[in-house]
Amino acid sequence: MVACVCGVAAGMFGVGGGVLLVPLLALLFSFEQHRAQGTSLIALIPPTGVLALLAYSKEGFVSWKTRNASFQCLVALRAVHSNGRSALSHSARS
């Protein structure tokens, strides 16, 4: 609900939604700043990204072959990042 209100206000006043959403998450839900920023990214980026993807795809500007390779790279990076985190947290406990 908060993200929806921020989206409407951002469209009306021409400001980024995060300008409104981050402080509201911090004030209304007692989020720390970094958690509020991360949550605002989840709320704001996917709708914009999907609409942009659809528009570019419609015009033929999306290389689906490259997308497959990019997705595989992202999965591999995520696995490396996750393994690194678990190794770091394990060594910190020792």
C-alpha cells in the first residue's frame, strides 16, 4: 500500500519513488536505512524493468540468446556470492 501511494505521488510530483518510500518505510515500519533502501528497490525496480523489457522486446531490441548467457552468469555469481557469505560467516563463528 505504501509503495502504491509513493508511486502515485512520485508520478504526480516528478520525483523518484525511493525519495518517498525509503523515509516512509523507516518511519512507519521502523526499518533501518539500508533495509528500507533494499526494500524500496524490490518495490520499484521490477515494474519498471518489466515495462521496459516489453517495450524494447516489441521493437526487436532484445537479444534473447544473450539473455540466456546473462542469466547463467547471474546464477553463477549468486552461487559464488552465497558460498562466500557462508564461508565468511562460518569463519567468523570459529
